[in-house]
Amino acid sequence: MKASEIRKLSREEIERKIKDSKSELLDLRMKAATGTLEKPSKMDAIKKDVARMMTVLNEMKQETEGGNK
């Protein structure tokens, strides 16, 4: 998911997607531990998506707080 796509979402949608992605990441970690994970690169992609979403979410929070302190 691109940052421009994430910016179009509301704060609640981003938080929900972060929660869902973290849940999916946990499932993938469990599969990796048992040796049934087919695409290990998917874990990296999800981690990066979560990081992007958290970055955009933090930017939104800073904007609503009035920017720089």
C-alpha cells in the first residue's frame, strides 16, 4: 500500500488496518515457526506497510496538535 493511498483514509480506517495487519503478521510468524510459510517476503511487506501507516497516522496527529511545539 502506498503512502498516498493511506493518506486518503480516515484515522479510524488506518488504525483498523494497522490492527488487521499486525494480526496477519502474527499469523505469518506462527507459520514461519512451524515451517509452513510459503512466502517469507510477505512478512517484510506487511512490516513495511504497518510502518507506513503508523508514519501517516503520526503525521495526522501532529497536524491536529498544531504542528511543531
